[in-house]
Amino acid sequence: VAFATVFAAPQAFADREVVREESGIVVEEEAKPGQALPILTGTTTMSAPAEQIAAWIGATHTYVDWMHNCEEARIVKGKGGEVYGYSRIASPWPVSDRDVVLRSVRSDNPDGSIRIEFLSTSDVEVRVPRGTVRMVHLEGSYELKPVEGGTHVIYTVDSDPGGSLPTWLIRQAGKDLPYFTLRNLRERA
């Protein structure tokens, strides 16, 4: 899950389009040539400290509680005991669910900010459930920057979900995924 950074007040850039602005959350999308889904970025400020938010993001088993449409989430072990996360995302009928195995890396910075990057990987073999399509590519990040009264959060997702998807679903995902994920994370953190 690895994504883009801006620590100023939420704003649109020339190459980005604001697709949703609600409840203090701004969602932007940026078209990427040759890719079905645009790069999605959501920004908001949460009243919780960065470390508390990072703890939720690091707790894979909680994704079903706050990550938008996450139906299953668990830790899987790779070679040498490396830890990876597995997630299955529900899709509306008749579209197949999507799943992914992710490797996450956390960086703590001297200024108190935290960056959590995630990237899909095939380093670990996990059976693809029937009726599910393995995502071709997923990368993103959570940027957590302490600000007065809380934490400014930037969530970015760049993905290729694989298979064919209807245009209406792609447009809806662009508005919903970052918005509901950040809203739900804010409620829990």
C-alpha cells in the first residue's frame, strides 16, 4: 500500500483533480497513462498522535475494521520468518474480489514524522481464493506528520487491480477508497 507526500494544507495540483472533499478529508486523483485506476491521494488531520495512528496501520488484523471494503486481513510468513500482510478486498457483484500480499516498511524521522510504505510482492506464496483476482500491482504509503493538536495524514495508493473493471467502478473507487479508509482510521485512532 505506498503513496505521495505534501505536508502543506490540502490543495490540488495542476496534474491532480479533487474528486471528493468531505468531513475534513480531501481525495485527489492523478491519471497514470496505461493504467486503469488513477493514483489516489487522501489527506486529513487526525487528533491522535502519529505513533497511535501508526500502530493501527501496523496491526494487519485490524484492517477489516477500518480499511475500506477489506474482507480478510492476516499476517503471512515468508522465507527466513519475514512478515508480510495478506488482504482481500470485496468488490460489488459481478466483479471479482481482489487480493494482495504486501511488504511494508516503516521509517521514523527525527522530526517525529512516520512514513509507512507498502508494496505488493510475490515473495510469499498465498493461494488465491476462488472467485478472487490477485492484484497485479499495489504500492502506496501513509505519511504521518505531527502538527499542533494531532497528526496530518497523507494516504496514497497506486494500483493495477488486474482483470477488467467497469469504468463506473473505477470512478467510484477513486472517490471511496481513500475517503472511507481515512475516515474509519480517524474514528479508531
